[in-house]
Amino acid sequence: MAGVHEGQSPAEGRAAEGHHNMVAQPHSDEEGPVAEAEMLAAQMSSDEQPLGSLGRRFNRRSPFYIGLTASAGVAVTFAMVRVLALLSSMLVLIGVAFFLALGLEPAASWFVNRGLRRWLATTLVFVIFLAALGAFVAAAIPPLAQQAGDLIHQVPHYLQQAQDHSSAIGRLNDRFHLQQRVTDAINSSGGSALNGVVSAGTAIFGALADSLIAIILTVYFLVDMPRIRTTIYRLVPHTRRPRAILIGDEVFSKVGAYVLGNVLISVITGAATFIWLIVFSVPYPLLLAIFVALLDLVPIVGSTIAGVIVAAVALTVSFPVCVATIAFFVVFRLVEDYLLTPRIIGRVVKVPALITVVAVLVGGALLGIVGALVAIPIAAALQLLTQEVLYPRLDEV
């Protein structure tokens, strides 16, 4: 059979011969029933619908259809569970990147609303972020390196104090056997020092690679956020799409407000800690302040863990300074919970304290630190869905 002639549309060529001229040539009449079906397919093809129109629906009451659908559902569910288990680490990275993109979305949309194109607004957001990060690193690395070096040089002195029964650290060591516990933990880890170095290097390389992947994914998510949003809403049935848009946009805004607000609160916490440590001459103030700011990103438990570690370092100065540092973290935690959080992110997220604690505990148990970080905005989204969808449906029953 001849192919599509020059100047002839694909639909006209298909109508004339019933077989695609670029697929499975040569074509012959020995194809039997398939050749007949191809002729019917050529008749269905037109310039408006070159691939034909939709056929009639399957009979969903057919026993074969029901059995096939049930078995296919079981097989697909099992396969999806296996795939999700195999891709769990990568899916966590994708989720973190999307979470960060939602956090940066308010800034990008702010620039877009003022006349910038989407790609330019995204570029500007990341330039500002990288500039701030570069300025922070340039200002913090020299004193940070010096304080880290001083800490390494002071480790033998701290060990000597631990063996001195008249010092505060020595008395704590005698009571709780801290040095022996640390030694036992190191010895029980097993393996040589070389294996430990290799393991540490592998972990650091993996963390850097994951961070780079998350940053790249965040950029792509932020650039394509309008298209991603449209795709998500296209998956919702047409009759329910307007309601889904209202609820979905509200959830996205809550996540963005939470991320930016949480970062701002952590910066305030780190700055307050740095000032406190400088005033009372606690060693390594910048190192500890950065450590506190990073841990404060983890809700509920982060600042508590950071306060215990900083108080332990303050004990090297004096016992009263240690007690005062503990009191500082307790007071600042109250200020953060009842003043900073309600004013910065509480008005948008509006998650009760009990739900916050439960969400952080569940998220931490499931996904570790990442789960604890995303627990509160997820809880806020579920709370919104419950109030706007579940409760009204239950009230109608």
C-alpha cells in the first residue's frame, strides 16, 4: 500500500490506507482481522480528531470487569507499597524540596506581583538567599574556626577537670560516671579508627549530596510552582475544583508562612543566645549560638536539647552561670511559645498546643528530624481539611 502523499494530512493518509506509514512497514493484506480494524480506524480519523473519539464505557457490572478491577487494584497497591519502600529516601528529599519551595513561594510571588517574570523572581530570591548565606559565612567562619580549634585544644583540660574530684565537673563525673560512659560507648561502637573515619566521610559526603539535590529540586519546584499548582488542581473533578482551589491555596499559604516564620524565630533565638553567652563570658559563643539556632528549627524538643548542651558548656565557667543559663533558656522558651510564635506564625497556622506536640512526636517517630520539621504545617493542613470538609459532611448525616 502507498504511504501518505505529499500535501496530504495524516488523517487523509490514514483514511486512504488504514495503516501508519512509519510503523511496522511493509503492510500487507495478510494481517487478517487487524487489517479490517485498521480500515475502520482510518474511517474514524479526521482532521479535528486524528486519533478518533472516545469509545463507549466498559460495562462496570460485568463479572469479568469486577474481577479484573479487584485483582488489578490489589496488584497495583502491592506494587506501589514496594516502590514507595524502595524510594523512601528519595521521596523524603523530594518532599523536603517541595516543602522548602512552598516556604520560599511567598517571596517569589511578592516579586511577581510587582512586575517581575517568574524565572527572574525565582532567581532574585535565590540570589538574595545566597548573598545572605555568603555574608554570614564570611563573617562567621573565622571566629567559628577559631572557637572550634580552641574547643579541640581544651578537650584534654576538660578531661583533666573530670578527673579532679574537687572541681564541679569532677564531682559530676564521680556521681554519674560520665567519662566511663563515654569511653564504653566509644569502645562498644566497634571497628578501627580507620573504619570510623571512612564511615564519617561517607556520611558527610552523603549529607552534602542530599543537600545539593534538595537545593536543585527546590529551584525547579519554585520555578514551576504555577504549573505544579495547575496540574494538582486538574486532577480534581471539575465540579469540586473551585472548592479544592480555595482550600489548597490556603494550605499552601500556611506552609509558606510557617517556614518563613520558623526561620525568623530561630534567627532571633540564636541572636539572643549569642548576646547572653557574650555577656557571661561563656566560651564558644558563636559556635553555640549557631547550634541553638539550627536546633530551634525542630519544634518542641529542639530548643530544649540545645539549652541542656549550652548549660553544660556554661558549667565550665561556674555553677551559678550554669544555673542562670538554664533559667535564661526556660524564660526564653516561654517568650518564644507565648509571644514570638503567636505573633509571627500563630495567626496563620493556628494549631492548638496539644495537636502541635502530638504531631511533632508522630512526625519525629516516622521520619526523624525531617518529620518533626514538617509535622506542624501538615497538622495545620489536616485540621483545615477536617473543619472544612469532614465536619460539614458528618453534620449532614
